[in-house]
Amino acid sequence: MDLGLTGKVAIVTASSRGIGRAAAEMLAAEGARITMCARTTADVMTAAEQIRGRTGTDVLAVPADLTRAEDIQRIVDRTVETYGTVNILVNNAGGPAPGAFDAVGEADWRAAFEMTLLSVVRMTRAVLPCMRKGGGGVIINIQSTSVKVPLDNLILSNSIRSSVIGLAKSLSFELAKDGIRVNNVLPGAIMTDRQREMLALQSARSGKSVAEIIRLREAAIPLGRFGEPEDLGNMIAFLASERARYVTGVTVQVDGGLVRSLM
Ligand SMILES: NC(=O)c1ccc[n+]([C@@H]2O[C@H](COP(=O)([O-])OP(=O)(O)OC[C@H]3O[C@@H](n4cnc5c(N)ncnc54)[C@H](OP(=O)(O)O)[C@@H]3O)[C@@H](O)[C@H]2O)c1
């Protein structure tokens, strides 16, 4: 199936590793021109070089911290200078710090708000003029199944990610007249560096080995395994594509069946 992504310009944020990187790689493989970002310059440069090498498409790497307004504007400015427009925005970011209510303070709440909600607000605001001028666009927010089933010891994620879903639904109404679709993708348990860190934390807290925790968690996933970043990349590329042209305002989990809710 031709996804119709050839030549489209896609910004994928927080993309030197994990889910963001898989999204960038899949969109590049489908012929989109890509802007990637992350805070660690060497990592984002290397990732861009590798994706360029594998796909032969244009990949721009912009070192940037998504909690800084000026960095967000720079990501968009560099993209427009390089490619002339923006058609697709994939809002990914680092996850909020783990912890239960008693373990997180005022500074943690502010940091999570800036990283998780405000970065999406700022990125969206920065790309809208281009998308409107170009007659349309696609915005995809990567959040978490915690918006459907709150997760233990992740009070910041459980609280703040839901606000992105509310924002996205409102934007899907407001931006439809501009031809801009807005959707959310919720990773379940995906084997990335962040997941490995969470597994190590769970192991330290529970006294169980990481292998034992993985075995127990996989037993609760109907498809019987952790997801790979590429499983997310496939869904993101579909939602970004012409094949999803009638899909807006939805929130889709990619979780191997983990979330046991009807909707
Ligand atoms: N993996 C899962 O199972 C899972 C499940 C549910 C939700 N999620 C969420 O999905 C998102 C991606 O997770 P992941 O597992 O792919 O994470 P990951 O493997 O740890 O990768 C995170 C990426 O984000 C970049 N990043 C982090 N903070 C940033 C910042 N302030 N500005 C710019 N870039 C930043 C990192 O690069 P630098 O460190 O160099 O900046 C890296 O490229 C997170 O929000 C996570 O909470 C993941």
C-alpha cells in the first residue's frame, strides 16, 4: 500500500532513540523528509546519519530541549529554512519522572507540565502557520496508556497526559476546517531505554529480577510480548498518511491488547 508520504515534511521530536526514532525511521522509509531532535547532540546527529544512510531521504538533526520555547521555535525555523514547509508533526517527548504523590514536589509538577503539555502546545502553535498556508497537515501526539488506565507510581504521567488528550480532541474540532487532522497514539509496554530504566526501578523496589518482572508483565499482555518501537512507528506512519485522511480526534493504543477497556 502506498502511504502517499513521499516528499512530505515531517518533524518528529525526541527522536534519537526509542519510539521517536522508530517513527522518524518509518516515515523516512516511506519517503518523507524528516527533522529529528533530542538534547544530546551526538546522539541525534548519529541517528540522523543512520536513517539517511538506510533510507536515502533528507534528514535534518536539530539538537534541542523541548522544555525550552526558543528551542522549539528553532526546530520549526530550521525545518522551514531547509524544506520550505511542515506537513506532519509527531509530538514525542521524554516521559515525566516516575513516583507516587508523596514523592513528587512542586518542581517535578512544573517540569512534567512543561515537558508533556506545554511542549505540545508550543510545537503545535509553531507549525500551524505553515500547515494552514499549505492547505492542511497532520499532528500526532505520543502519550501513554496511562490516559486509559492510570499506572502505579506514575502520578505525573497519569495526571498530565490526559490534558494532552483533551487538547488534541479540541484541536481536532478547531483545525478540521484547515484540513489539519489531530490524533493520539498510546504506547503500552514498549522495549526502549526508558522501559529498561523503569524495569530496573521496579526490580530495585520489589526485589524481583528484571527477567522475572518481564515474564510477569508479558503474561498480562494478550499478545504475549513487550512491543518493539517499530510497532509504534507503523501506526504513526499510517495515521500520518493519506490512507488515514478521514481519521481525526482519535486516541489509539498500541499495546498488544494490554488495556482491558471497551473504548
Ligand atoms: N517505552 C514505553 O513502554 C512507553 C510506554 C508509554 C509511554 N511512553 C512514552 O513515550 C515517550 C517516548 O518513550 P521512549 O520509551 O521511546 O523513550 P526513550 O527511549 O528514553 O527515548 C527518549 C527520547 O527523547 C529524547 N528526549 C528526552 N527528553 C527530551 C527533551 N527535554 N527534549 C528533547 N528530547 C528529549 C531523548 O534524547 P535526549 O535524552 O538526548 O534528549 C530520546 O531521544 C515518552 O514520553 C514515554 O514516557 C513510553
